[in-house]
Amino acid sequence: MMATRKKGEQDSQIKFSQTENSGILLMPRLNTAIYYVNGITVDTFRTIDKTVKEVEKWIEAKRKHYTDLNK
């Protein structure tokens, strides 16, 4: 199963912190996910040819990266 979205689906965020501007911005119309820390883009991931599991694995890797940065 490909990581596709319904036409017109809104962008969404996964926040890693309530106080910092850090997390992942999912942009289904552009088939892109952006990982950002303190408002600065750290990594960009193209989702167009990825499965849902691949996208979830990338998100978990970025969550671990963020957690390791803030230890």
C-alpha cells in the first residue's frame, strides 16, 4: 500500500514539543514531509513512492533524533 492521501487532504503536524517549534509537517498534496527543530528544517522526505510503513519508520527515526538531541 502506498502512502497516498485523499485529494484535498489538509497538511498536518506532528509536534515533538509543546514549547518548542519542533516536529514534522506532513504535506500530502506535495508528497513531502519536513522534519524541523526550533523552526529550522533539518530533513525533507519525499513520500510519493513510499509505503505507509516506510513513512512511519522515518517519523519514528526523527522522533528518536529529536529525543536524543534533548537529553
